[in-house]
Amino acid sequence: MTDHTLPTARLGDGGPEVGVQGLGCMGMSFAYGPTDADASRATLERALEQGVTLYDTADAYGAGENERFLSPFFKAHRDEVVIATKFALSIPPDDPTKRIIRNDEPYIRQAVEASLRRLDVDVIDLYYMHRRDPDVPIEETVAVMADLVREGKVKHLGLSEVTGDELRAAQGVHPIAAVQSEWSLFSRDIEAGVVPAARELGVALVPYSPLGRGFLTGSFADAEKDLTAGDFRRQQPRFTGDNATANAALLAPVRTVAEAHGATLGQIALAWAQQRARVHGLPVIPIPGTRKPARVEENTAATRIVLTEEELSLLEPLAGKVAGDRYADMTFTSAGRE
Ligand SMILES: NC(=O)c1ccc[n+]([C@@H]2O[C@H](COP(=O)([O-])OP(=O)(O)OC[C@H]3O[C@@H](n4cnc5c(N)ncnc54)[C@H](OP(=O)(O)O)[C@@H]3O)[C@@H](O)[C@H]2O)c1
């Protein structure tokens, strides 16, 4: 253990206590270009040493490959980790730009069995609906998820990219521990409906892509020029062409704040997300994704940075100025249905 074990926060009123920053594991198998299994394994171990206990995956990440990859780490540390995985989304192998969304009972039942098998555990700690199929009433989906809790297959329930109203309807069926949605200096649409609903209902917020998929760290500027073929970020409107150029220029105030703290840009983005917890009055557990041990140290260290009111004001207007949506198809998000 280091001298700086993370503080903890509760995943919803009845959920487990976890390190206040989790680890996004998606990039270890999927979406963000070439991977290095040894470096990823070292990253997982380093995260645990830092006090990270919430590990985020999904059955869609590499069509099950990410769950399989994480299984040995989870089994070696079963009592120390909180395993979060997801169902509802699949990507046809012949067209990686397409998404199929299913929220119906037969689909959920086969998905949970497949995830349990790949993870090779008896129970999933936090099971999320990854995306919403508007043709299936959310109450029906959550009723099936609640049955999985009663059957001992999953412990706690989560929802990803749901609207405030969908969250309220879901909570009427079974307690929801966490909402996972994109939230960062550049993506704040959820503050209108989802965040107030989560606070009101005692649901924790788990911001995904809190580093703006890496863009907020300054590690790439134009996805088409800087990232490899097949990298998912090349499909996202805000990371290519004129939008990318305009958005890279928006990082200037982040750089100013970072210099004042002797910190990196990414650390300021993470400190901002953590500080929104205080502004909105709810538990916030960001899950930055990385495959590099040194970056886990850098990212967890951000939990010790406190931004001043003046710095927060400097960062406040950024999201409103971002050019381009966060997905090519926004019906894929809560904002597309609000
Ligand atoms: N519910 C959903 O729909 C949904 C959608 C997307 C993601 N997620 C989850 O959220 C997690 C995090 O989101 P994300 O991975 O999309 O985006 P993110 O955390 O905003 O950014 C990840 C990117 O930033 C880079 N990075 C991380 N730390 C860095 C640092 N200190 N300095 C420079 N670069 C750094 C990573 O590269 P390296 O890996 O090379 O370090 C990776 O390319 C995912 O892993 C996944 O589990 C959920």
C-alpha cells in the first residue's frame, strides 16, 4: 500500500463502499487501438495498491474479451474488488460502427450467464443496463434485473445513459446503486436531468470518460491524424477535423490551472469531476480508463487536488463551447431522449 490510499464513497444508499476513483478497463481489450496485456495487468495491480476497488467492464468490450481478460485479476483479489459489468449492447462483428441494443428478459438472462461464465465468478457486484432500448419499458427491464438480485447472480443494480425520468421509474421497481454516464469538463448535458434525479434518489454517479476519452489530457489532438485505424474516437464528431482543432484550443484554461498546481491536464479534469460531487451533493466515483501503471498513479493523485472557486469559474464555460457531439448518434445517450 502507498501512503496515499484513496478515500472511499458509497455506491448508492445501499451499495458497497469503494475507492472514490475506479478504473475503466475497456481500453485493455477494445476501442482505443493496440493493447499490451502485460502493461494492462500491471495497471490493474497498481490500481489496487492505490486503493482503487471499483473495476468497470462490459460484455460488449471486445465481445466478451475484456471480461475474460480481467477474470484472473478478479479471482486473485475477489474480496478486495467490486466488479461492475454491463449488458444490453452488442456490436456486429461485420460492422463495428453498428450497435444492437436489447433490454428484454431472454436477452438479459443469457447475457448474465455469459458474463458470469467469462468472469468465472459466482456473483457480479454491480450489474448495469448499458444502453436503453426505448421499445421495452424500463420497469420491465429493471424487474428482470431485480430477479437476478433475488437469485443471487448479481448484488447491486446500475443503469448507464438513462434520463432522469427513466432513473425515477427504475428506482420505483428496485433500488439503483449507480448511474454511469459520460461526465467531464467537455460533456455536462447530464447536469440538467440525470444528476438532480440521482441526488434526489440517493444514487451514486459514476462518470465515464472523465478524461474526455484522453482528449482532455492533451495526448491527442485530431483522432484521424493521431490515432490508429479502427480507434473508436475517429468516429466521434468532436475529435476530428475543424471540431478537433477548435476543441484543442479550449484546453488553454485547463493548462493554466494545471500549471498553477504543478499538475497535468488530466489531473485537473479528474479533480474537476470529483469537485462536482460537492457542488451537486452526491457521491461521484469517476472511472478513468488507462492501461499504464504510471497513469493510474497520476490519476489517483488527482483526488488530492482542490481547485479554487476562481479556477472552477475559469473552467465553467468550456463544455458550452465544445464543437461537435459526444457521439455521432445522440439517440444513444440520455441527452438524445431528454
Ligand atoms: N457506459 C458507457 O457507455 C461507457 C462508455 C465509454 C466508457 N465507459 C467506461 O468508462 C471507462 C473510462 O472511459 P474512457 O476510457 O472512454 O475514457 P477516459 O477515461 O476519459 O480516457 C481514457 C483515455 O485516456 C488515456 N489516459 C488515461 N489516463 C491518462 C493520463 N494520466 N495521461 C494521458 N492519457 C491518459 C487512456 O490511454 P491509455 O489507456 O493508453 O493510458 C485512454 O486513451 C472505460 O474504460 C469504460 O470502462 C463506459
